[in-house]
Amino acid sequence: MAYTFLKYEVADGVATITLNRPDVYNALNDEITYELQDALKAVAKDELVRVVVLTGEGKAFCSGQDLKAASGQQKRSFMDSLHKRYNPIIRAMRNLPKPIVCRMNGVAAGAGCSIALACDVIVANEEAQLIEIFINIGLVPDSGSSFFLPRTVGFNKAFELCSMGNRLKASEAVTIGLINKAVPAAELDAAVKGYTDFYAKAPTKSIGLIKKMLNKAQTASLDEMLDYEAYCQEIAGSSQDYKEGVQAFLEKRKPNFVGK
């Protein structure tokens, strides 16, 4: 699959999507946001893909909106831009019934930070930083940051990060539960591989259901979740992987899950 501003590769059940504008720290122009939307549709349709890695080329993960590109255009609506370019990305990521691992190789700022937070697992270079940089140019968080942050780190820390635009080091982000792991740059690929090796052989259908359940739990009541758990368990219990899991248990061997 050919893209201008993305790299897209599939191997051994793992789709790797790389933001590829390293000269501008993978800043987001119109074209790359539409390409990312398309790539997310591709991984959703590809039954061979069991897990997705999202990363950036070069020193940065993503520096957010390309302000130079935007400043050279005629005045346009922020609302239209979000509805057409950014919100479809976040919705596609959260609705994708497959795990997304963020390989945070460097800074994640603005909308780039939001995209990282929309991933299911975040593994970072310990030198990487997350920055809700919107306030530095008089804007407010978008692309889901105002949803993800308070639910992960609480109101007070979320308010501080959003209203002051503080740089949050990956090492601190781990301690407050915002990301999963921070490792030296030389160990980043191995740390990511630890997750992708697991998910590429996991019961993908059940993983997708777990993701849907946790999404719903953000706003649902206990009674609603008890009912939804029962609904999802009925689906999981009818899966090919459930039958394989039980058979493997009875035969005292490792299950060979196929993701269906």
C-alpha cells in the first residue's frame, strides 16, 4: 500500500504505521491525516492483521498540527478541520477491534499527544515527552485529550498539563499511569515486540471485545456494564478461539489462537 506521508507494512500479523515527515517532526498536514484515516480502515479490513504499531520516523513521534502549512492557507474553520481530519482518526482508533501499540520514539505534542493517548498500549523512549501544547498558542486541547487525560490521571493533573502546557517526561508518565512503559532508546523495539508478539497470537476477537467493554465503561453504570459483559461473553463463548482454548486446556498444551 503506497502512501506519500506514511509508511505501511504488514508482517507476521503486525501492521506498522509510521508517520513519515521527519523533517518537520511528523507534523500533521491535511494529507497525512487523510492517509492515516485510510490506513486505519485498511487494518480494520485485513484479517491477517492482529495488532497495530503506530510510530514516527526520525526523532519525533508527532509534533501535532503543521502550523506552517496551516498558516499558508486561507482562513478555515477549526471545527470543520477537527470533524474532517482529526476526529475520524481518534474514532477509528478507539473503534478498531484490534490492539494499537504506540511506539513513542520521541516527542508527542498537541494532536500528536492525543493520537498517542488514543492507543491501547504506549511504550516510550525514556527521553520522549508528552506535551499538551495547545495552550501555548491560545488554543484548547482537541482530538480527544480532554476525554483521555482526566480519566487516566484525574482532573487536577489533567488540568495542570492542559492549562500550563508542561512537558511530561516518559518516566513520569509511567509513574502516573499515563503510559505503560518507558525504556532506553536502544531497548524500544524489543519492548514493543514484547507486546506485538503476544497480541499477534492472542484471541483477537476477545481482545476487541475487551476494548469495546473498557470504552463503554468510561461512561456506563455498573448495571449497564454487567449486562454488557454478559452480552460480550456470549459472543466470546461462541468464538473459534474459545473452543480452541478449552481444547488446549484439556489436552494440556498451548492454544493456537487464530483471532476468530
